Amino acid sequence: MSLPALTPANRPSSALPVAAWEAAHGHLVAFLGDLIRIPSINPPDPPGPELDAARYIAAELRSFGLEPEVVEPVPGRGSVFARLHGDGSGGDPFLLLSHLDVVPADRDDGWTHGPFEGDVADGYVWGRGAVDMKGMVALEVGVMRLLAARARAAGLDPAHDPIPGLRRDVLFACTADEENGGWQGAGWVVDNRPELLRAAGGVNEAGGVSAEIGGRRFYPIQVAEKGHEVFRIRVRGAWGHGSMPRDDNALVLAAEAVRRLATPGEPRITPVMRRLLDEVAAALRPDQAALLGAVAGDDPRRSEAALRALCDPVYARTLRALVRDTISPDVFHAGTKYNVIPGEATIEIDIRTLPGTTPDDIREELLVRLGDLAPACELERVHSAIPVEAPADGELYDLLRAAIRAADPDGVPVPVMAPFATDAKHLVRLGVPLYGFSPLRLEPDERFVERFHGVDERVGVDALRWGLPVLYDVTSTFCG
Ligand SMILES: [Zn+2]
């Protein structure tokens, strides 16, 4: 099934003619293909492609009359910024945030279309970054283009004159280095050029994408992100000869430690997740709503069965991660030779924390799980970032919700927490509430979550066609 093209009957409230939407959509798809063809991989080797991407985006913004700035705190690593002016009567700016870097991709991993070819085929734009997150970059550039066109149509200069109808400024920010912590992108800008990001609120990656649960179409709007802790654990045993096995072989101890650490913990429902579950339940049939109740219940087997019955395994895995602190052991080193018992092993674990869990709580939890192995383990905290939350009510959140409802009357917008972190963790230092809202309406069977960092990453051409007017309406309404 393919989504219908926009017509006067199904497009949202904004007052542009259909031909203008189609022209903007055509620009957007071509621009996205070009941007995917710039392999802005992070970590860069050597640096350069991120700067190329920043310059390409800047050239696009310049082509419709803006005066963007490329910031390059480290050679070859560029972020790009631009501003549209409102008349100043509406308060602080609105921020369209994105990142331009992508994770690596190897064509030999089985890509149908080359990851850096930007092919448009079978209704999709294919390639690394199509989902994370050059598709949203293209939507945001598309909104800037349409707003700039408003100024030009009135004989004004979009780089300097107030845009007709806008009372707030609109900031465009597309940063480098998000995929590696963001310290040479958004983190640097927050510390050194905060005026480029300071806003009343903004939108960023990952939420606002339709997901099917129990046959209904939901649009989770990301209002929170889990915290992130990384620990390195050194496990000490005793060296020895492989011919005479010993219980204190560090590899054997570490394997048991991994098993204990990786066992899922008890669920804990945070206020955002409570609201998500309640609002999803309210939109489902009573029997489905009862299943949803079991998801958050104490019985792990019932919870699992309910998840399986309600939604695709991909979304089930996401939900499971969102109701508990998670621990994923991702690196394991031990051993020097097949006949030498290792006296030392190293484990690295990726921990994602719920709001309300402190870094101290996590250290304590690790010691509890390690139990009698704890004396043999030395814990080193490698990274720590606290969870981030934006209000799930108020003007901007209500507007996001209304924009979804206007564009998809059968869709149900709901608040959600992301299991991962984004550049929002840097913006929180400026007090900028950010919402994960990159509006896309997907086909019911699309497993969008799997496309993040995955093989055959791609975004639907029709999904983008649906999303542009939604983002345009949000921007012009919040700033109008
Ligand atoms: Zn991303």
C-alpha cells in the first residue's frame, strides 16, 4: 500500500498550494540524495567529510537567500547554522536542530543500494543517514526554504528582513560529531557559541514517527532521553597452566559476571512512560489495553507474552528497555594464549538509566549484581550523562500533538522516552527544551527502529512528503 500524495483534502492546515508542496518535496528528495552521497562518517578518517556536508548544507541555504555560518572547532569537522528573523515580538527563537554525521557503513554488509549513493528507488531514499538523520536535515532545510520564499514573495531579503508572519526567529543548527558524543559539535557550540542554539524550545531527531501498536497508528513524541553510564570492569583471577583448570580463571569469573550483569532488572515505570502506557491503552480495545497493563506488571513471563501479542518484536524490545535501567555488556577481553589461564579480564558495559536513577544508584546496582564476585572486580566509570526531560505539556508539546492530529486524524500522538541519548544532553545546559520530532508517516509494516545504524537504512519518499507540511506548520505556528 502506498500513501496518497498530498491533495487539498488531506494536506494539513497550512495555506500553501499543492503545487508549492510538490515543488518543495522534489527539492527535498534531491537534496537528501546529495547529502547522503557525502560520507560524513564519524569517527572521521581523516576529518573532512563532515565539513564537506556542512558546506553543502550551507550552499543550499545560501541558494535561497540565507547567510549561514559554518563553525569548525577542529579542522575538518564542521557544523552549520542559520537564522531567519521574526519581528521580535514573540519571544525567544525556535530551534530546528539536527546532526550531519553518520555511523560507518560497508557496502559488503549486504546493502541493496550502496550506502553512500543516495539512490531513490522503490519509493525510498536509500543510504546511510537517510533515517539518522539526514532525512530530518532535509525536512528542516525544506522548512527554511519555504519560510525564506515567504520573504522573497513579499520583496524582502530573507537573510535580514523579518519573515512575514513570524514573531520569533527560527534557528537552524546542523552539527558534527553527534554520533561520538557531540563534543566537537553541539557540545563545543554550547560552551563557545551558545547564541547559535539558545531558544525557547526546539525539535530534534527520532520522535514523531508513526508506529503500529495493536492495529492503531501512534506517533511517539520524544520528551525524554535515558541517561548513559559506561563502566569498564577489570576482573582479577590467577594466572596458571591451561592443563590444570582453576576456578579463579579470570575469564570464567568474567563470564559469570557478564551473565549476572546482563540479566534484565525489575521494571520501573517513570511518569512519562506511565503517560505513554495510559494514552496508548486509552486508544486500544479493552482486551489490548489489559495486555498493555501486563507489560508493566511484575510477572516477567506475562509481560513478555503481552509484548509479543501487542507489537512487533522490534518495538517490544524498545518498550522493554524503556521500563528499566538496562545493562548491555558490549566488550570483553581476556586471554593471551590457549594454554595460559588468564589472570585478568576486562568487560565494558553500556548502561542506560531511567530518570530517577543516579550514578551512585548504578554503581550500587552493579555491586549487588556482581555479588560474591565483587571483591574480584574493579569498577571504572568511563562516561556519565544524566537523563534529559522536556515538559510533556505546555505550548510547544501541545502544538506538536495538534500538528500530528491535523495531518493524520487517525493517528494518536503520545509522549515517549528515547532509550538512547542525542545532542539534547548538551542543549539541556542552555535550558533549551528539545522534542524528538522528525515527523514521518510510515507504512504499517515498516520496522523503522531497526533502520537506525542498520543495513539498508532508508526513508520513504511518501513519508517525507507527509512530514514536510507537519514540520512547516509547527514552525510557523510556534513562531507566528
Ligand atoms: Zn542521530
